[in-house]
Amino acid sequence: MSKKIVLLDTDIGDDIDDALALGYLGKSGDIFLAGVSTVFLKTKERARLGAAELQVLGEFQLPIVAGAGRPLKMKNSIYRMKLKKHKPRQFEVLSRIKPLIKPYEIDVVEFLKNNIEAHSGKISLLTIGPLTNIALLFKKYPALAAKVKEIVIMGGVIRQSFPEWNILCDPEAAEIVFNSGAAIKMIGLDVTLKCFLEEADIRSFESSGRELPVLLGKLIRLWQKQVGKLPGSDKYHTPILHDPLAAMSINTPGLLEYRPFKIVIETKGKYTRGVTVPVGNYWKPARTGFEFVLSPKEKPNALVAVNVNAKLAVKTFTERILG
């Protein structure tokens, strides 16, 4: 069986799920990870963190590239302010693990272009951060949108009118990508919020004695210290599998159910900037309640995940990391 070819674009270092997704990809024998690019704010530090994890995975030759740090329309003054405040605690692990892998010194757009052309029609772009790098790619080389097998986006939400983080960080970039004509699968909060680890799962990573799960356990604890405890509780947050679910969707049949949508990105609303708006969809009675159906007058631009087998997702992820 041929392997799934994946190119990962990530803002690893903020939420913990990026590191978990990278670990899943690295442990999946049926996936060929062609390369990794980083996006949003301190991309060089993100690339070093990714390199440290790749090193633990034994992927010493896998290319990783620091991409665009500044969103398309963000003012330089705001960008500099955000850079100053950006201090993810996961970066602290770099004082314990000195990556032997050095990020490639190549423009991220050319890096993405080279990989897509090398695997034309066969490569999945897995985007688990803001879409700045992919938008820059399609702005310069719009024809490449037709050469990707699919873009799997962790981002957005359809059942509520609030902006999801990855889209909110660069709505203009998301607008370019959703209008690119590429085959898009959107894995949003509608399904990812149903998939999360328990404290027992984290402890199983820590006690496994294996390099990757132990590293992920350390990163989870650093992340927990940064985000704090649950409101009104003495317990810490545990990871939601936002990004791992998007990664698992590539090689786990039966995990997700999709519906065609026309998704428009709100870029100007005072309260709705970054919202993924389903246009031309309406509610229709279904056996389990109601479901979104796209009007035949509208042309879909994405397949959107609407249901997930959450138990399968958690089981698949934990077994892959510990296996």
C-alpha cells in the first residue's frame, strides 16, 4: 500500500496540539512526511521546537523551514508588540534538548512549491496554524492550487458565529486559500472539541519510558502551567485533539463525516472578523435532529467535517503515540 504524502504547516509551540499532531505523523508508518514549515510570530523558534521533536522521532533528514511570522494585513507596530509578548512555555524544552537538525535556509514559498511539484496531485497540505504561508504560495503561484491532492485545514466552526483561532490570526490569508479552487477539507471546532485526552492518558505518556511520549508529556505539562487550571477547579486543562484529529483524518477511514459547504471568510466585521460563514446552507430535519444542507444554487468550496467518532479518535491517537 502506498503511503500518504503529507506536507505539514504548523504554529507549533502555542497550544499543545501541534506537537501532538507532529508526533502522530512521525509515528504513522503509512504516512510519508515530506517536510514541515512553521507560521505565525516566532517561526524560527517554532522551527527549532519542531526540529527537536523530529530528532526524537529519528527524522534527522526531514526538512523543516521557518515561514512567515507576520499575517498579511497586520501592521508592523502590532506585529512587534505581539512578538514581544509571545513567550510559549513549550520553548523551554529547548534548554534540555539541543536540536541537531537545523532549519533549512530557504524561502517558505519556494519550499512549498518544490514539494508540491515533486508530488503533483498526490500531496496533502496539512495546515494546523494560520494560513499565511499557503496564501503567500497561492498569491505567487496560483496554478499550484490545482496540483495539491487536498488541503486539510484545522480551523473554523460552522454551528456558532465566533472566530476560531487559526482563521482569526489571518483572515485575509484564509480568504485567499478558501477561494483558491483547491480541494479543501475543513476540520473545525464542531468536531475537534469532542476529542480530548484524560489525565490518565498524559500519565501513560510520562511513564512509558519511550522518548516521544515522554517528550510529549513534558510539553503537555509546560502547556498546562501556561494555560492554568480549569475555572473553579484544582485540575489542569487536558489537551483537546484539534490538530491530531486533522492529521488522523488523512489516514483513518471512518473517523469523520463530511458535508459540502460554501465557506466565506469574514474579514471586516467588528465582532465577526475571522468567522467562517456557511453561505447557501440551510437546516434540514434529519434522523438524528437537523443537518446543514447546501442549496443546489451554490457551488461548494470545501468539505466540512460535521461528525466524528470521538472514541476512535482518542484510541487511534494514544495507541499510535505509545506504539
